Amino acid sequence: MSATYTNTITQRRKTAKVKQQSQPQQQQQWTDSDMSCESNERLHFRSRSTNSKQQQQHTAHSNSPSPLCCNGARALTMLNCCVDVNCHLNAPLRGSVNRHTTPTPTPTATPTPVPTPKQASPSPTSDRSRSLSRSLSPSRSRSLSCQKQINKNSAGAASAAERKTASASTQPFTVNLSIDLFSWTLFLLAFGTRFYKLATPPHIVFDELHYGKYISMYMRNIFFFDQHPPLGKQLIAGLVSMAGYDGNYTFNRIGEPYAPEMPIFWFRFVPAMCGSLLAPGVYNLLLEAKLSRWSAALGGLLVVLDNSLLTQSRFVLMESMLLLATTVGIACLLRFQRSRLGSLEWFFSGTTAAVFLGAAGTVKYVGFLALGLAFYLLCRHLWQLLYDANLTDRQLWMHAISRLLIFVGIPFAVYVGVFYVHFKTLYRAGPHDSIMTSAFQASLDGGLASITQGQPLAVVHGSQITLRHTHGRTCWLHSHAAVYPVRYPDKRGSSHQQQVTCYSFKDVNNWWLVKRPTKENLVVGDEPDIIRHGEIIQLVHGITSRALNSHDVAAPMTPQCQEVSCYIDYEIKMAGELLWRVDILNRDSEGDIWHAIKSEVRLVHVSTEASLKFSGLQLPEWGFNQHEVVADREKGIHEDTIWNVEEHRYTQTEDHRERERQMLTAEMIPTKRTHISFWAKLLELQSKMLFQAKSVPSHMYSSMPHEWPLMDKGIAYWLDSKSSAQIYLLGNVLIWYTATTGILVYAGLLAFYAMRRQRLCFDISEQEWQRFIIAGDTFFMGYVMHYLPYFCVDRTLFLHNYLPAFVFKLLLLCFVADHLDYLLRRFCTGRGVHLVRLYRLMLILWLVGVLSIFSKFIPFSYGAKKMTLNEVRNLRWKDTWDFVLHKNHHLH
């Protein structure tokens, strides 16, 4: 007996009790009528032979009224009634409809007739045969009036009960508290599994190495660069700061023991709590998608019993926060779309959905895929509203504009607000700020701020400068005494001039002198000769005193561009081409004067009109593996042709040796930091995070997207130094494989239903079809949008990248299980109802198997059990699972 049926019977009995109290005089009048006007209360799966005997007895009573068909027809039209045992004549199960005609939805305001406890449950076959005899009986009008009387009396009783309940709820100082036991049970189960031995192992596990460093830098206000947004790290940093952590622990390597004073529990608290809330979050999302309470509970239980979600929730990792924000956001979005425009529920659910979806994208960028799914659902819902003739054009515009403001404005505000806190907290220079531009570094305490206040602003004749590649890879224009080889491996010749490169570290060979072609004295006097936009200069290398040169000789690694060198006069009639034009690209904001730090310049070779460019290619050993610099004749402005002056001072002596000594012994005195606007910082950091993030080198535990659905590879997170105890990321095999099958089943059913409906064959009710479409729009599209983009990602990927898509696949699996149960209840009538029982028994056995596999692989999630060699080998169910043994011996 289902939970839905039990709740319906309880409600009916309560309504009947109220009816008896409110109308005692009419109760006696109903008794005789109810004996003949039999309807269903209890769900019985009887055979057709039993129902035939009952049908013969009922036919003898010509005064009995005709019951309603599932499509609302009287006994006169019983030939069109369905033969489903789940018709409301037999049981009020969801999804029962007329098989032969498209069902008409019953108005919600119409009360359901209240049956008496002593009614039989006729089968569809007996109902149909009985309707034939009643259609020829002269007592049909009498039976109809009997049925109307019952409906009228039942409506009065139900209305009285509703008035009584409403009056109780509106009493002052009254609070109605409702507790969902399913939701709380799932939370407690998840809480117990996530928080059990949370501080074990007391070692650095996997990416705790990186996230721990970032959290420590938050504690010390030191700027750091990470390719993911900072919300998750901010939440953990805020909690551990209240726990007394000062950020002075150094995260050196995976497997290193934590110091005794480290608050390990509080470091891992936020991910574990988010992992605990994920189970009730999935449960409520399935309820919002119109699944039954038991199917929704199944989804929450599968979250609890999946080993990969358990492992990912127990350590300082971001996935549990990402999954929780995505799940809650989509659940609130579904409720928002069913709410009345402008109502309190509409505003609250829409705002909550937008906040959580924005938070998902602010934890990891993959969270914006959930926001993309939300935009798809919103657009589809707006498209459906266009068919509503009751909505005016003004109302439709209000729907569209309100959704745009809520689901664009709020996530944007969340994203910007998190980065505002990020910049306000991290105001000190650190080891990562070198990836940022000179202007950004100068805004931090320390770092470049130590020189920008004391150095001159305007670049003049006689300036000593370092030229930094502004956008992209951090490096400085560099030269050294080594020359290009006479011949390259491809037999091309070179100029054999002094090499010019881009070097990624601060070095004395990064210094250059700015010189007017017509002047020789480099000492800057009382009236400096300022360099402006469009003027011609020479750049002389500070240590070797050779001028920057380019000519029509192919570059070593990029032969379509010109070679750049420092000119050496070999007296072979190849004159130097040493003149360069200064183009200030941001002169609209910074002016025509060449300024240090802020002016972005392009140096154009006067003879060939080629621009000085960072090619991005690395030179071989003869170039000391530094990066190539070329002159590119391509017209237009390219980011790799943009440079800016970083360090700057005026030449004070003409003596070359004294200038060299000053360059070698220059000290940077800390001074006040310069100012750069919040929006300029935000835009620069976003460009670095999106386009300049470091690519992770190939990893032995990396995997490809096509390996994820069947879990071909896992990830070793941690190995005990004294035994084979380890933490290894693997999911529950039975859940993962069944969920992958559920994707195929749903796709097959979708294609089948679509073709059948095109032929006007409606195999399922309109209500069930709408549920089917909601599941496809939300779960199937969510899976596709979170999985397929990884096939286009050109970087190292791991199994944990699949977890957002896996959660949507798990949600779809729950709907498929619920839908198959509906199909069996709808079409398996009579003796076929045993298939329904068999299906549910198989689900229970499958769930037992899931629990068994979960407990078998749970040592890999906790890492607390010292496993023997044979125990590890027995759990290697696939050859591609690279478990690690003590002393890092792999299993082969």
C-alpha cells in the first residue's frame, strides 16, 4: 500500500468524522443510499472472476447509482472507461487516466465524494459490464440523483472541515510547525557519515595542499591567484579564523602531517556540512519536480550511499559547496515558476534561487552551467506563457523583465560582492602578484608599491627602465651576451646577433636605457626631455650597451616574423636598424606623455613597421629556454605587442661602470601603495582567471570525459606511510552504472512518446507527460549541460569534474524508477499487478546491493582502516583502478 493512498484514506476518514458531527440528522438518510451507491475506499487487487460475482449482485439492485468513471463520465459512457486497476474507482493513485480518450483535469475546487467504510472495490471489468445493464434501466435518473446527493453532502462536510482548519490557522499568536521526517532522516544519515572521524587522517589530503595555502593567505591578508572564484575559500577562512587559526602553517606536500595546533575539524567542517545538506536538498528538488515522496527519499538516500560524494565532502574541497548551491538553486527555481507573479512566495523563492545559483558560480566557474540551465528553464517557461490567452501583453512583459532582473542582477551582485570582499581582505603583496600587471602590483602593500612612490613618473631621454609584457605571461624584455646560432636545425641562417628574449624572473639584464637618436649624453638634467606618443627612440641594453635592433631576418622559432636582437657591428655592411616609434595605446586615459606603470605602449620598428611582440614560444637550450621575442608586421593591435614600464629611474652619471654598479645594487625601499579602482582590479583579475590560468601538467590519475560514466579511473587522494590504508575517489559502482542506464532509458522513452504523440496516441496521462517533460528539462538537460562541455576543454581533467553531471544523472534515475512504477501500475491489471510487486521487490534488492557496495568500499573514503595487500586487491574490480600499495607499488 503506497504512502499516497494511506494519506488519502486518512484524510477521507477525518472528513467523514467531521461530516458526522456537523450533520447528524442527515447521516441516517445516507445509510440506505450508501448501501446501494457503493464506491471504493480500500485498494484491493482482485481477479476478474471475483469482480464478476460482485457485479452480478450489484446488477440486481436497479436503484443503485452509476459511479463516476476516471474521466468524469457517468455509467452511460462506461464503455469508454479505462480498465486500469488504479482508476479512482479502485484507488486514488496518481497517474490513473482514461486510456481511450485524453483526460480532462478535475478542478481542484471540487471536493471528492466521501465513501463509507463498508464499500467494495469493483474491478474495471465489472464496472464496464454493469454500466451496460444500467444504461437500459429506467432507474438511471434515480441513481443519478442519489449520486448528486452524496456529492452535495460530501462537499458540505469537506467545506466545514476546511473552514474549521482555516479558523484555527488564523488565530493570533498561533504557529503551525510542520516537520518532514524524510528530510530530517536523510540529513541525520548524511551528517553521521560525513562527520564520522572528520579529523582523520590528520594529514594533508589531495587538494587540501592548495586550498589550505589560500586559506592561510586569507588569514595573513596576502594576495594570491587561483583560477577559481573565492567564495568557498572565504567561507572556510571565516570559520577557521573564529576557531583561532592564524594562518602561519605551511602546506608543503600531500601526506604531510598537520601540526597539533591545527584545527583540522574546523577546516573540514564547511564541506562536510554542505555534503550533509546535499541529501535533503536532492530530496526537496525531486519533490519540486513532482515526484512521489518515496522516490524523492530514494534520491536523497542514494546521495548518502555514494562513496564519491562522501569522499569529496570530508576534506577541504569545493565540490560539496558547489553541488549544494546548484541543487537548492534549481529547487527554488521550480517553485518560483509555479508561484503567482508578485506573491511573497514568488519573490522569496526567486531571490533564493538567484542567490544560490550565483553562489554556485562563485565557488567554481562550472557553477555557471547551473545558471545556464536556469536560463533555459526560464526561457522555456516564458515561451509557454505566450500561449496563455488570459495574460495581457503588460503581464508578459512583467514576467520577462522581473526574471531578467532577478536572475541576472542578483547573481551578478553576489559575484561582484564576493570579489569586493576578496580585494578588501587581500591587500598585501605576495608570491602570486607577479602574474598581475604592474599597475595592479603597485596597488598592493609591498611588492611594486615599494618602488612606485619613489620613482619618477614620466619616461625621458636617459631613463633606465624595465619593460614588462603587460598581458598574458609575466616576463620582461631581456638580453644577454649570448648570440643566435649561425644555423638553426632546419638549416636556416641567422644574423648571429646578440639574443633578445622575454625572461620570467627579475634580473639585472632586464634593464634598458631610453635614448634620443640625436643625443649622446644620457644624464638627466634639471629639465628632462620627456618622451611622448609618436616620438622616435632607441633602446640600449643597460649591461652590454648594445641597441635593440630588428631586420629582415626570420625569427628562430617563428619564421614568419622578424628576428629581434641587440646590434653587433661585424663590419659586414649590414647596418643596424635601431629606431623604434612609441605608440601609447591608452593615451585617451593616461595622456600623450609616456608614464611608468600605467602607460601601455607598442614599440614599432621604424624601418619595417613591425611591432615588438612576445611570441609565446620557448627557445631551445642555446636560448636558455627563455621565451622568444619577435617583430611582427601584422597590422592591428595584438595583446602580445603591448608593454609597459615597470621599474624606472633617471640616469645620474655618464660613467658606464657606475651605471652598471647602480643597477646591480639597486634597493627597493617600501613606501605607500598607489591606487587602482575596484573595477579595474576586477576586470584584470577576471581576464587572468579565464584566459591565463596555468595548465596542470599531465597527471597519472587524470582521466577523459568518456571514461567518467562507467568510472574507469579514480583518484588516489592519500596513502598512509605505514600501511596500505588510503583514500581513493571512487563512486558506488551499482549507482553509477544504473544511473548511466537510466539516461539511456529516459532517452528511449522520450523518443517513443514523441513519435506516439505525433500519431495522436496518448499512452500516458497529460499530467504524467508534463512530469516527464519537467524531468527532461531539469535533469536530462542538466546532465547534458554539465557533461558535454568537458569534451571541448583542453586541460587536465579528473573524475571529480564529473560530479555535478553525476548528481543530475542520479536525479534522472529517480524519476525513471518512479515513471516505470507508474507504467506498471497503469498497464498491469488483474493478475498483472504481481509485476508491480515484483518491480518494487527488485528495487528493494537493488537498494540492498547499493548499501552492500557502499559498506565494502567505505575504507577508501575514511582512510582509517589499515588494509592488507589482499584486501586492497580484492577491491580492484576493474583493471584501470590504480590503487596504491605501501611504498607506492602499483597493482599490475
